[in-house]
Amino acid sequence: MNQSQQLHTLAVDIGGSGIKVMVLDPQGQPISDRQRLKTPDPAKPKQVINTILTLAQSQEFDRVSVGFPGVVQHGLIKTAVNLDPDWLEYDLATNLSQLLSKPVKVANDADIQGFGAISGQGVELVVTLGTGFGSALFVDGKLVPNLEMGHHPFRKKETYEQQLGRAALEKEGQKKWNDRLEKALANLEHLFNYDQLYLGGGETKNIDFTLPDNATIVPNINGLLGGIKLWTN
Ligand code: BGC
């Protein structure tokens, strides 16, 4: 057995409303309960990192995977629409790594959800419905990083996230939100011609229409489980 086969990964999922952690074994199986704390307000780097440090304190691990709700390019945070503008250009991996004295990798949260959900065959699209509208695209298991459908125009001069994010759900109610989601999925099917669509995120619990055969709801825990792929892919 080589050394990386014995390493334990602390998976972190930074969301707009909660920050979650769980420890994964070398095969990516959970070996701790999921812990969650509310996302601090304001959700600036210092406050969010302090929350992660609090959650990490009671866990034993060798390396860290973080899902961040924005574009992450070459280790730097490029967007953080649902957190705070102070994140822009922030080097989360390096800063968190220094504080935890452990190697840290960071990727977009929907990309990590996707790693937890996909089969690795064909064109697979992942959409996450939470505070924001996340999206991730895979071809035969290979990720196209940072697909940002959420901020693209959808309808009525609004983006997918403006029409389908949690704020819209709370404002417009479940019926309207479901009607919009059905329209959005029809759009995405014709845009990506995917083999399989996965719907993740906490708000999937509100879906009340029958999904097409090539669409499945996947558990939100994938946002943590997928973290193993940052080390094994
Ligand atoms: C962000 C995405 C993120 C999604 C879900 C969007 O607002 O732009 O990067 O994946 O929210 O958190």
C-alpha cells in the first residue's frame, strides 16, 4: 500500500447558508459524521476561515479538499457572488494550508458535487440548487472546470440564478419555481445534449414535477464526497 492510500481527507463544502465538513477515508468513504455551522455574516475570508478552523478542530485528517461557491482558477478565487467581494483574487488554498499545516486543494462547489455524482461515461451535466445555481460539465469523467450557467441570461432579462436561486424560491413560491425549473431543464437539454443530468443541492427537495428519464436527483452529501477526487483524479 502506498502512502496516499492511507491518507484521510477533510472535505469542506462552503455554502451560502452553511459550511459543512466530513472526513473521508482513502477510498472516499465517510469516516466521520457530517458537521455543519452557519455561514458567517459577513462571509469574508477571515470569518469563513475561522468557521472552517472551528469545524476542523475536532477532526483528524492529513489533507483538505474545499468546495467554494464561485470560480476557482489556478488556486485563486475569481468570483464569490453569494459570499463577499473580499474573496476576489484570494488564495484560499495557500492561506488555509498555512493555518492547518496540511495540504489544501480548492475547487468550485458544483464541480465537486459533480465528482461525487457522475458515472464517468458520456456527457454528464450537474446542476446544483441551493443559495446559488451551480453547474458542472463532464465528458467521460473529465471535468470542464467552472461552468457558470448560473449567471447566464435565462428569461425575462434574468439569469438562471436570479430565477432559480433560493431568494427566487422564497419570493415566488414553489409552484413558480418548479415551472421555471422545468423550462430551464428543457433549455439545458437542448444546449448541452447531455446523456445524463444530475440535480443536487438542498433545494432539490422542492422539485414536484416528474423528471425526464435522463435526469436524477442526487444527495447533497456529494458536495463533500466528491472532494476525494481533487486528490485521486
Ligand atoms: C456561483 C457558482 C456556484 C453556485 C453554487 C453561483 O452563484 O457563481 O460558482 O457553483 O453559485 O454555489
